[in-house]
Amino acid sequence: MAADDNRPILVPVLGDQLTRTLASLRGRTKDDTVILMMEVWDEATYVKHHKQKIVLIFSAMRHFAAELEDAGWQVDYVKLTDPDNAGSFTGEVARAVERHDPRAIHVVEAGEWRVQQAIEEWPDKFDCEVKILPDDRFVASLAEFRDWAEDRNQLRMEYFYREMRRKTGLLMTDDGKPVGGEWNLDSENRKPPKDGMSAPERPKFEPDEITQQCIDLVREKFADHFGSLDKFEWPVTREEAEEAADAFFAERIENFGPYQDAMVAGEDDLFHSMLSTSINLGLLDPLELCRRAEQSHKDGKAPLNSVEGFIRQIIGWREYVRGFYWHQMPHLQRANALNAQRGLPEFYWTGETDMACLADCVRSTRDNAHAHHIQRLMVLGNFALLAGISPPEVQDWYLVVYADAYEWVELPNVAAMILYADGGKLASKPYAASGNYINKMSNYCSGCRYSPSKKTGEGACPFNPLYWHFMVRHRERLENNPRVGRIFSTWDRMDEDKRQDYLDSAEAFLATLEPAGKTWAKSSRAQAGDTPQQNLMTNHGGCAILT
């Protein structure tokens, strides 16, 4: 390359990299840089994402591009409706190379395996230097996680979390001890909801012109995708995301910890931060949020258990599942240690079920592209585990329906945490529970046609017989698990008629499940040959994705 080469550096910025301090932008000058941003069919349709999720990402991208242009950067922005849109990241980079003749491409590594595989082919496809930079928006690099995981028989978030606390200094004393004397205060964060409990309303953001254009686009182009667009209220800029964070730290963090596992019908947010969409897009700095949480405790505005729980979800669980994802790919996608084969029931899409807990969680998911972590784990996920639903179908569903879902965070949570499909590499036990857990941690059961106190037969909560059916199916695998095995002594003490009643009740219920049949329920991953035009923890509280 000639020393006087004046050709620009091309910097592709992906839809979850909306960060002004992105490694590929740091050190670049506005004179010799072209920032490429792309809305592509492949990303919108490789699964049929929730309508709000597509709106959120496209709107956030368009706002970010406008901010960069206002700051003097040259931005080459390709909209979905561009008639020459190639439909893929690689295709759009190829077109940009033709337009700009760059001397080099600088790109930050992708968050998802399949996108990274495409990026790693770019040096052979393009006649210029391609520099792939690590995503340093995380506390732990992928190499650091690999070093930590090497030679360990079991990977447990709790021990990784302690390393991240030491590295960041968060909630640490000067002599290297955890503030308060304990690393993990999850035992203080399991309060059931109080009668009539409600939380301060989180900020809701009225769609501006850019967001409305994205809503109109999605209504037209993705009409057969799951989800409602009747209300779109997510933050789509850093300024709005900061406002949402301000409200959380001012109004809800005090009760976030104690009630983070609570579920209340119709109360979709409760005391949760609702910041995961902004964090995963890159609009908020997760470490900065942790430092704000720590300061709120120092200032006497939030109890230690709330602050520790919040920090654990970010530098513990979020960092851990990202490292685990890359450590276990690509075979994690195919994991099915429990040989679950049942099809995903139709009610996961329609919400049409007499089980009040599931109906409310699906409703919130449909209306908001969101449900909080215990709804995802202990209601929707617990049912999928107990019923033996096929991991690929469950994985696709979670990836479709939640606005904060990207495969790197979704797949470990679903395959390994929810479904135990990895055989226990991530979680020390399957998170299986009967109706008693849901009754304790929610008010769902009071409005349900099923009774959690009835164990079998007509009117019994289906979670009750399904729990025992699951345990019996997998006894050989689970009875030597120190956290689960003792449950089988309870089973063995039951008389034969009672045991058979549980199994018969479970079988009768499972026979009623209708497999999903809607076209929008099917993943376009199964249609790999279609063109874009054709497609037009140790403890569960410590092992929950931040919501």
C-alpha cells in the first residue's frame, strides 16, 4: 500500500454495535472513514422476529446514523427498501467496497456465531485489508473466558462472577473482600408479591418520525411476524436509554432485589430495570450502569441486596453467558441431552390456554416483546422443560419473541439454563418446578381454573403431574445429582396408585397439546434456500438475564 494512499477505511457497524466508542471507531478520523450501516433481509428473517424487535433495531440504527452524521461522520446507510439491497451483510459490504474502494475494512467481531463466520470469510472475498477487532464493550474478553474455563470440569457462573468483581472492583473492600461479607445475596431476593403490589411506571417513549417510519415498514413488510405494534415504547437513542436508566435508579432499584422473582398478573414491568434492550443494542455501557448501581448503595439510596443482584446480572450472568456461548459453539445449537422431541404448543403463540400464568406471560410477550426473567425461566421455560419440548423449537421461539434476544444471550439461557439440553455444563440442575412455586411467587393461581393444591385429575394444576412425569422420565440421569436426587425418595415413598395417578394425569394433559401450526410460528432457518425476496447460576436468581 502506498504511503500516500488516500482511500478511506470502511467501518461496518452492525445493529447491536450502536456505541460511539466502538473499537472500530476509536482512533479513526472523520476525513478518512466511511461508516457502513445496513438493514438486511437475512437478519430480519433468519427467524421471524417480533415486529417490535425489528422496529427497535431499525429505529435505533437510523437514529445512531443520524447522530454520527450530525457529528460530522460520513455514513453510508442502506435501508431495507433500497432496490439494490443485497440482503446480507457480506453482500452489502461487497457493494460498499465497489462504491468506496477502501484501503481497509475495520469491523468489530460479531455477537452471533453465524455472523462471525461470514465476517471471517471477508479477507478472502475483498481485495483490501480486513481487520477484525475484539468487542471490548464486555468486561471479559473471549480469550479471558477461555483461559478461565480451561481444564474446569464444571463451569459455574458464581466463580466467574467473583473473578469479575475482583477485576472491576465493584462492591469490593480495600482489602479485597466483598462488601457486606458475602459475594451473593440472592437468598434475600426471593420475596413473593404483596397483595395489590405495583411499581412506578417506567418511562414510555412516543415514536418520533423515524420510529414511525420503521413501524410503517414493519407493518407492510413483516405482517406475518409475531407480535403487536399497537404500542411501541422502547428507547431508541442513547438519550432516551439514559432517561430510562435514570428512572430505574431513582424509582425502582430499591425494590428490584427483593421482588425480582415476583410475578403479578398485568404488571409487566414491576421493579425491573427494562434496560436490557438498550444494553444489548450498545446504547448503554453496562459497566457504567454497574458503577451507578454501586454509587446508589454508597449514597444510601438502595440496599446492598438490590445493588448486588443488579450487578450480578450484568458482570456475572451477562458476561458469563456470552463467554459460555462462544466456548460451546456451534454444538450448543444442537444440544438435546434430555432427548426432548415434543413440538412447541400453539398457545406459545396465541396465549390461548386456561393456565393463567402462561396466558399472561404470552400476552406480555406479544404486546411488549418482553417478559421478565422469572416469567421466562420459571413459567414459560419450566413448562417447556417439563413437557419435553424440542430445544430447537423453544430456542427459536425465545429468539423470535423478545426484543433483547440475540443468539449469544438467548441460546445459553434457553438450551442450557431452561432446557438442561447441555446436560449440566452451565446449570447444576434442571430448573423444574411444580405449581407450588408459581403459586408462591405470583398471584396467577388465584385467577386460574386450575388449582395448585390439587395434584392430579380434573382441575389439577398441570405443572404438578408434569413435574413428576419429568422426574421419572429422567431418573437415571438425575437421581445422583446432589441438588435433585433426594426428590426421588419422596417419589418412592408414594404408594403405587398415587404414582400412577401422577403419570396418567400428565399423559392425559400432554395429549391435549396442539403443536404450533401458524405460518408465523415457523422459523425461516428451515427455509435456508429462500432468497430475501422470497422471504419478504448456581441459584436461579443469579442466573437470570437482565430485564
